[in-house]
Amino acid sequence: MAVPRVFMVRHGETEWSLNGRHTGTTELALTPNGEQRIRATGKALVGNDRLIAPIRLAHIYVSPRQRAQRTLELLNLGCKERLPWQQQRLHSDEECRTVARVQVTEDVREWDYGDYEGLTSAQIREKRKTEGGEDGNWDIWKDGCPGGESPEQVSERLDRLIGTIRARFHGPSMNTSQKDGAAPDVLVVAHGHILRAFAMRWIGKKLEDGPALLLEAGGVGTLR
């Protein structure tokens, strides 16, 4: 029996991801290079004989941020339903490859960086040193972001989503026979920090322990 999977796709390159600025709530477009690389990822990894098989997808979660939604569009999954942010479906019936529903959810929006929005890690350390009287050290996995989210708050929303995925899609598949050995995979299109946090919580790891996974812009990860 095939084991259901969760695919994680980080949005493509933006100007801020290129220069290391923390991008939470700020809306930024993908760079031309970012769009090109996501299109290439779609061609290489999406297909019913490839890593991400549209026919096996049961559900797609995407961040409310436009950069994540544009990334999903460029993957060219061929969703039967109109994407929630579009006025109409942009491909024909013949091009439809999946009946998976696309759900925009705040649970996979990027970490709220609060006072650190738009700053690089070096700028954040300097800010903490000069304004807070601290030594300048900063670890988001332990310290969180003043004016934004703590690791506990991020864990809470991710645990909620993980519980839903396991209950609605993965749990039932382990108890029923799937046609052609297929299992209901789930796709999550989101952001760098939140996807690394998602992976840690998926395996029951605390955020304060720090991640072992690194996803570059446009990167793809798989969880079972």
C-alpha cells in the first residue's frame, strides 16, 4: 500500500528573499528568475508519472500571500476548480489534472516577524544590541519576534493544520484500499520559516530544537 505524503513547496524568489530580508506580511511579486524557476520545477516534478502526481492529490493548502499563490499557479497542476483568487479558471477541461480542492489558509502564512519585518538577520542582531541592551544574539526558533509571533504561537497553528491533515486525508487512507495503490497526497505552498516549522512539528520536534531542513526559494520537500 502506498504511503500518503505531504509535499511542501516554498514560493519562488522575490527581491527580499534574494537579499535576505525577512518577509512576513509584506506583499511582494516573484522576480522574473523566480517565476522561471518555478515553471521549471513544475515541468520537472509535476505529472502523474513524477514526484507530485496531480491525480493523487487530495487537497492543496496555500498561504494568503500573493507570492505563494503565484507559485501555485506556475506549478501548472491543472486544478479542476477555479483558484480562489481568480475570477475564472485559466485552462480548459482537457488540461485539468486534479480534482483536489485549493484552500487558502492563515495556518501556513509566513511567521509574523513583527518589529523585524523587512530586516536582514544582521540588522536584527544590531537592533537587539543597540535598542535592547542585549548581546545581539537572535534565534527565531527560541526567541520569536517582538510585535510578531512566538514559537509557541506558530506551533499552535501548525499543530492545528497537521491534525486536520492526518484526520481528514492520511488517517482514512491507511484503513482503506486505494485504487491503483494511490494514496491521498497533500500539497502545501507557503514560505521558508513556516515550512521548516511545519516539518519539525510534523515529526513531533519542538521549534526551539532548531530545524534540520533548509528550503531555498522555490524548493520542494516531502514528508511521510
